[in-house]
Amino acid sequence: MYFYDYHVHSNYSSDGSNTIKEVCESAVKSGLNEIAVTDHFEPTSMNQGYEQYTPKTILKDILEARKIYSGRIKIKHGVELGQPHLYPKYSEILLKENPYDFVLASVHKMNNDVDFSELNYHNIDVPLYCMKYLSELKQLAEWNKFDCVGHLDLVKRYGSLYRIKINLMDYKDELEEIFKILIKNGKGIEINTSGLRQAAKSCLPDLNIVSFYRQLGGEIITVGSDSHYAKDAGKGIYEGIEIAKNAGFKYMTVFSQRKPEFIKIDNNKDDFMINKFSKTA
């Protein structure tokens, strides 16, 4: 089976802990064949340009890592855009000026800069905030200048910290609308394995939502650990691929220069094949 991790953070993210070289070293030791470095571009209303994000320096380190680890692991240049639909000007400039392989887009905050992680889930109307989250996801899907949506049911992560179970399948109509936009536009979703290491004890999203996406015609799906420590690179990737397989996917997706490549899911790590084909093939 081809193991890859398309959501890793280095110390170029404000919440990251290790250098890109250290992340790559850990990824090699974990047996990964490929990673995408996806450090945060996380603007707010008071910092729309998010100047602390330094794409040229990040790319320089990635190019150096590619030389060091040539033949041992593929290292893709990625980014995780935080709520880019709220700050399209700066997000679009970033994408225009940088040669990314992969663009992950996530919703972390609402339009008032309040992060979903900052809510006290014991003191809020949880269904109301689930609807707020889904509304932001819909706007993100409509913005459409990314490759995949990251940790699509993120609110489950934070609700679980308060022992509150959140299942976005309870909002099936809204979720279906989002998926249909993504599928129509040729965009994908990620299976984020960080929940396995956290209170949720499941991937974000898990099998029920991934299966729903597949049933609606979803084809593009990635898997990522969302690691902020080098030691977590590759954690839960096998479980994430198994979810995709059980949901009916025969292929996982990787990207080069923003173009999807489809990797056949195979139980033999040494016998994988990459199939490049168009969405309509």
C-alpha cells in the first residue's frame, strides 16, 4: 500500500513545533512514501495579509529537503488556507504567486474571528453552531479555489472535549448541498486522522460521512495526520485509507502542481500503481 500524509505542519505554522527537515526525517522513519507540507495561512479581520506566513522561505526549505531525502520520500509543497472565502483577496494573491502542489482549505473561524475551538460547548446552542459551521463550509465550497476541504467535521473535535457527540450526518441536507458543490467543481475532501489521537477517537470525518460523500459521486479524497509535531507524521494513515476503502473508494488522491493523481488502494505496500486520468475518464 502506498502511504502518504497530505496534512503536516512545521514550525512555520504558529502551532507547529519542528523544522521541515525534522518532519521529513520522522516521515521517512514512519514508512511514508509521500508528504505534503501544509503550513497555515490563517488571516483574520485584523491581519488579512497574515504576514507571518513566509511562503518563499518555506519553499526554500522544501527544496532543500527534497535534495536530502531524494529517493526516500516525495515532498510536496502545500498550504492550509484558513477560511479563505472570508479573505479572498489575500488568499488569491497567495495562490497566484506561489507554485503549490496542493491547496487544502479549512474552516477554523467564523466571520467574527471567533475560532470554533474557542467556544464552550456546554454553554452554546450546539445545533445552532453546527449550522453556522456548515454555512461557512458552503461558502468555502462556493469559493472553489482549493483542491480539498480539510477536517470537514471539525466541530466534532471540539465538542468531544466537552463529551458532547456531534455528528454532521444529523444535518444531512446541508451536508449534501456542500458535497454536491464540491463534486460538481471537481474538488475533494480529506480524511483527517488527528481525531484518533484526540478526544473524538475517530477520524474527521469518519466512515459515515465519507460513505455519504462517495454515494453522492465523490471521487477525490486525501488522507492527512494534521501533525503539528514531527513524531505524529503518518499517525493513523493506514486507518484513514481503510475508511476510504470501506466507503467504496478504489483510489486515493495525491497532487502535483494542483493536478490530481489517483493511487490504487492495494494491500501490498510494494505493489502500488499511480493512475493519472481525468475526472470523466
